[in-house]
Amino acid sequence: MVNISANGFIFELITLFYFFLPGAIANMAPVLMMKYFNFLAVPVDFGKKLFGKAIFGSHKTYRGIIFACIAGIAVILIQKYLYSIQFFKNISIIDYSTYPDIMLLGFLLGFGAIFGDLIKSFFKRRVNVKPGKPWIPFDQIDYPLGGVLFASIIFPLGLRQGLIIIAMFAVLHIIINHLAFYLKIRKEKW
């Protein structure tokens, strides 16, 4: 549970943002690695169909899953290193220096984020939404929901904290995608 200081809600937002950072970076890892390690660009569903529709789609690859997990672990190890600096210690809801399963937590945040995206894609294909096309609000809540649920296996947050993370990262998802659209990095705003 998050210990809210006198700084109140803003401080709580900062601590929860910092806690979920491994999941957020993991969600971006597949896009960042898209041009690399092409031998891993094998679709998770191997191109198979279910009732005539792609199971997940060709853009959901093992490369994405692997690098999402690596990103989650890498970010949490950076957080562990930064924990010796007072600022980062103050915004941490866990003691990164002594938490026994720190790499597992990073993996669960990363894998949970990408798994949430994968499950969303499964349902997106069922309702005939094309890959890359918006499916609001599910495109925004899939990865924080998955990351929070998987992390809760070893580090359960309270319902309030989980909902704040989902809402905060849903809003950030919209802002980042709009920026990427206007910077001509993405073809869709959503």
C-alpha cells in the first residue's frame, strides 16, 4: 500500500508513476525494437486463425514479448540502483535495495503489460477492429491493467492505487500517441 505523505494526491501520483515505470517502458519496447532482431519477429499466433480471424495478428510477435520482459527487468534494476539516491528513495513505494524478488517484479510488470496488450488484441480481432486502428478505451487500459494484475501476484496494491495507475497511464497513452502523431512518428492519434 502507498503511504501518502503531506504532499497528498500529487505525491501519490508520482510514487505510483515511478512504481509502474517498468510496465510502461515494457509497453513501448516492442515499438522501439521493431527494426531489430527480425529473427524474433515471429507472430505469437504463428499466423493461425480462429473462426476465420487472426488470433492476435501478425504484429504481435515473440520479439515484442521478449523485449517487453527485458525492458521491465532493466528498468526495475535501474530503479534499484537509483534507490541509493534520496530523491528516488522518497518516491519509491518499495525498498528496492532489500526487496527479495525485484527482478521477478520487473518481469511481472513487463510481461503483464504486454500480456494485457495481447489479450486486448485477441478481442479486437473478434470485433473486426484492424491492427493499429483505435479501440477506445481498451487500447489505453490494456497494458496498465495487465501490469498491475500480474505484479499483484507478488506485490499487491490496493484497489485505489491500481485504479489510479490504470487511469494515469491511460491518459498518458493518449498524450504520447497524439504527440507521436503530430511528430509524424505514428499514423494514428489513438
